[in-house]
Amino acid sequence: MNRTQKQATVPRRKQTTWRKTQRAIYRTFKDAHGISTEERREPLAVIKHKGIRIRELPLRDGTVSHLCDIPAKIAGKREQKRFKTREEAIAYAEQAAIRRENKGLEGFRLNSAHQQDALDALALLKGRDTLVRAVNFFVSHYHPEKGDITLQKLQAQFMANQRLKERRPATLRENESRIETLVQNFGERTLVKDVTTEELRQHLNNLKWSGATKKSHYANVRSFLNYAVEEKCLQINPIIDIKPPAKPRCDKPGILSVEQTRTLLRAILDAEGGTFKFIGPYVILGLFCGIRTNELDQLNWEDIRLDKEYVAISETIAKNRRERNVDIMPNAIEWLQAFGKEKCGPIRKPNHRKTFESAQRTAGITSWPKNAMRHSYASYLYEMTGDETKVINQLGHRGADVMFTHYRRLTDKGAGTEYFLITPPEKADNLVRFPVKVVSN
């Protein structure tokens, strides 16, 4: 029988499946007649070369590859690499072993001073970590990726970044004030990386500050140092180990009495030579519309829609950019007409603060409660209407909790109606009555 005839008698077969277990390799073949057979093969050989394992790995096509598995104790970390032949794998293992031997000899090339330094460092570590990890920690913390930077220079970069983010003027002023206090306390030339947690704790525990002021300083300093971390000028923000100041106790909101309100407005309106009159619209919008001080500071006459009886608080000046329309109470319209409405320009005029303080003294108001105008508005409006939803919408709040906790104070029954009937003297006989909502029990 010749070779061609012999090949013809051997049925050709094709591998159809292949699977591997921990103990064997199984392959299924199908011949030309459609008959399937399964073959089992024992695990392939494993050899060791200088502590390095070389294993044969089966492949789908029936051949094998050779895996060189170098342990961490030789290479520093485990390494695995495949080769087509056993000889290539053995050669690679040999090179790894030689590298390990050479690396071990490097210790003998250290001079006595370096050896003593390493021993002292290991003694300080007391087995808590490796010398390499300790050095890596030192380098990352005391040699920032972007190099050293002073507090003054970082302050300039931080404020420029805040302006690029289009922060509100009030936010920018607060940031600048709080960070400036920090920089002056530590020194303009102090490196950012040298600010320690304990020094920060002492700075934030300044006894001269109120609880609310401490909380504000904490938030601004944290933001400032987070920026340093983002810019890779600092590895870790040292403030993270300092607990935020406790939330300040909520005192009852202070409000003006009906008589104080009436006296103040008369003092502004009747001042000799009309010297107080220009602050009148600002005060009216605070007392009878409850607009925030910061919003009043940015409000323009174009936002006052007397014909529609509302003030438009746009998102550019509203807190948290929540725009809203605030109703102008009927008595507020009369007061605005009495003080004189302008066509354009800001509501707040130059020299506002000193003039306002003079008007308070003239009215005999020696103690001015914080946010007195907004608190008075919320308290009297709620007493008059009993409608918390209306008050919340007018104030620009999201829920009732803030209004009841911070802005509303209990007032005598009927005080709200009396408050919103305060009108200019010349209009006293022609009052426009505000409808009072009757709340049934």
C-alpha cells in the first residue's frame, strides 16, 4: 500500500470542543463519518529554575506555550510572561535571577553614613511600614507635584478662579475676607504645605468670632485648601481632621414694632431738606416686600413693576439663582409714590449706610435687629394671612422650616393688618385695604 492509499484509509477529523480542568485537558474530535470521540490529556509539565516556576499551558490548536512565573520576592512584585519555547522561558528566568542578585549587592555599595541613616529611619518606623513607602509619603507631602507656593500667591490664583466661575459679588467678598484673614494670620510668605492641622485648629477657634462666623471661616478655608489639592500644590487638605464648628443656636428673629416702623418712615419722609428721602424706596421694599438685603443692593428701578404691582427678582441677583416675583403691597405702592419713583438706576444710592443709621437715630431706634426688615415682613404677613405658602413664595424659600425657624416671630393678633396699613400721612384718608384672609378653625 503506497502513502496516498494509506492516507485515504485514515479518516480525517476535526476538533469541535476544548475544555480544561485542574487535573486534565479534554478535547472532542469529529471524523469524516460524523463520529465524535473525546480524548483526555494529563496536566503538562512544571519545572523550577532558581526559584522561578515555568509551566506549560495548553492552547486550543493543540500546541503549548510556556509561562514564566516570577514571584514578588525576586522581582519586587509578581511578574508573568509567556514564551513559545521552553528555552526562551528558562533564559528569561535566568535573567531575572541575575537581576535579583545584582540588586542585592547594591546595599554593599552604601557608605557608612547612608547605612546608619537607613538604620535610624527603620528604627523610627518600628516595623509599621517600609522605608520606601515612608520616603514616598514624605516626597508627596513635602515636595508637591507643582512645587512650593506661598499662601499669598495661592490666594490670588484662588480668587481669580472664583471670578472665572462667576461667583456672586457677595460670595466673592466673603471668600476674599475669610482667606485674607487666614493669610494674615499665617503670614503671606508661608508655604501652603507648611500649614498644619493644629495651627488651623487654633486659627478657627478664635474666641472673638461668633459661632456663625467660625462656621463661615471653616467653609471658606476648606474650599481654599481643596483648591490647592486640586492644583497639586498640596497632597492632603489639613482641615479634614478638624470637625466643623457646631451649628449656631437659632435665636428668635428680631422685628420692628408697628410703631417703630411708622416712626422710621415718617423720619425718612419728613427729614429737613429731604436729606433722608433717597433711602426711602430701599427701606419700603425691605419692610413691605421682604426682599433680601443683598438683593436690594443689586436691584434697579427697571425691576420695579408698579403697573403690575410686583418686583422682578431675576436669577442674576436672587439667592441660589432662584428667580421670583414679589408682590408689592398696596401701602408700599403709596410709599414708593411718596418718595418718588425713578425711571432707571440702582435702588441703593451712594452714602446709603450712613444715611440709614442717621434715620434710625432720628426715629429713636437704638438697637437694630439683624435682618429686621425681612423678619418684620415675614412675621406680620403670616399673622395677617395665615398662609404659609404665600409667605414662603414671597420670601423665596423652598420649605416652611426655614421660614418658621429663622424669619417668623409670633405677633399680636391684628398686628399684621395694622402693619400693612401704615401709609404716608397725605394718603391716610384714601387707604387701599389689603384683603385679609379669614382662617377657620
